[in-house]
Amino acid sequence: MKKYIYTVMLLVMGISVTQAQRMLPKQKGLEISTGVLSNDKIGNDYYISAAMTVNVKNGNYQLWALEYNHHYHDYKELRIPHETYTAEGGYSFFLLGDARKNITLNLSITGVVGYETINRGEAMLYDGAEILSQDNFIYGGGGRLTFETYLSDRFVLVLQGRTKIVWGTDLQQFRPSAGVGLRFNF
């Protein structure tokens, strides 16, 4: 009988020890996310992002991302496209989470550079009106608040609220958004 008790105890201890460690330093992750830009036309304006994360210590990580934004402006019956291509890099700080880091809340601060194009560079509209805003290189900063939860040892579901403040643009400088993503940790 003692053999069975010891065997069961060893199995239980072995199962609890083999839990995956989360947020290991130098661990890399690839994150794909999408979401909506915050305005009155939800569903028409969106972003798509691909990011790489590199964990440091204490649940913090570096963030490097490429992003595409697609936004429409209405003019009469015409929808004028406003597209933005950006690259950003920054640091994410661990705010809250459980002991095993299954669920975390992080705050990221990033620097942003990119290029925006309005109506794909066409200044004249069909009725003779001219778009005064021009295509520009943009730069600025960003922040994001993320709620992250592990779906498995490698997959992380990321819910995020983000904002960017950009200069060098003829349009809005403050650009909030919200989205969802999936991260795969290598």
C-alpha cells in the first residue's frame, strides 16, 4: 500500500513541477493583432499589426512592431482613404498579475515613426475639389494597456487599448484604438 501512496505522491509532485514557466528572460514572441480605430464609424476603420516581443525580467518586455492603419474620411458620397504605415519600438512594464503570470496587465511606452498617405497621393477629386492635406512622414509616441492571458504554454491572448500621438501630420494627432491579438512564444 505504501508503494501506491508514494507513487501517487511522486506523480502529483511531478505534475506540479512540470508547469511551464512564463515570461522567461530572453524568451521571444511573435504577436499578430487587429482592431478598430476609435471614432464614430466602427467597423470601417481598422489596423493590422505584427510585433515581436523580447522578455526581460519581472514580467517586463521589449516591443517592436510594424503596423498598417486604414481610415476613411467622408466627402459627399466619396470615401477618401487615409492609410498609415508605422514602425514602433518600446518597453512594456508589468503592472499586475498572478504569481505564475497566467494573467497580466502591462503598460507599454513606445516611439513611433512612419508614413501616411491621403487618397493614395491624388490631390484632385472628381468634382474639382483639392485635398490640402499632403502625404507626410510622421513621428511621435504611443502607449498601450494590455490584458494578457495564457491560452496554453506558448499562446497568449492579448486584449489592448492603445493610443498614438504623432507630429508631422496634417490630420489628427491623437489616434486611439482598441484591439485583440494572439502571441506565440518561442
